[in-house]
Amino acid sequence: MKTLPLILFSLLFCAMFWAGPWDGAENFDASWAGQTQSGEAPGREAMKEFYKEQCRSCHGATGKGDGPLTRILTAPVGDLTDPKMWEKTDEEIFGIICRGKEPMPAYRSSLGEEGCRAMVDYVRTFAPEP
């Protein structure tokens, strides 16, 4: 009987990913998307909302990689507050966001290039205070 909650949680987790696209392209309201055509990047508030909807379940509310889904993932989730993270260049972080990195999906299709660059800036806000 102790395994019943684990089985139910596993089924719920699987159902979440079978119910829609893995990268959330159809679930996120990208009202800023048209702005990228004029050269304007999406603002920090849009990226904060995207993070809340798409990233927080794994990376956690404060970016420490302690979101609720980490209990069932087999690969580690990046800690966005880790000082080693800040050794990465913006281009490295951009590549991870656009192309994904196991277990994280790619977000280029839902964010576009400008959105991925804006997300790099948002991810940098998780840096620990000096």
C-alpha cells in the first residue's frame, strides 16, 4: 500500500507531458512575440512569467534546482544560484535555453531567439548577492 502514492504521482507526471507539447509552445501566452520583429526583446516581467510557468517546477522558485519534479527526474537539474553557473558565458546559457539539456527541453520554438536572450538576462538574476 505504500507504493500507491508513488504510482499515482508517476501517472500524474506522465500525464502532464502526454497532455501537451514538451516545450510548452502552445501553453505560454507569448503576447510579446510580435515585439521581437521590431527588435525589442521581451521584458523581464514576461520572462518571470515564463519561468514561473515552464521552469519553476524543476529549477524551483529561487532557482536552486529544488523544484517538485526533481524528486522523480533521473538527471540532475541545474542550480541557477551555484557560483559555477556564473562561469558560463551568456552564449553557453543561451545555447542551453534554446537547445535544451537533459532533462530540460529546448525552448527556442516557444521563445524565439530574442526570448532566449531575454531569458539569459532573467536567469542571471538568480546570481547570489556578492
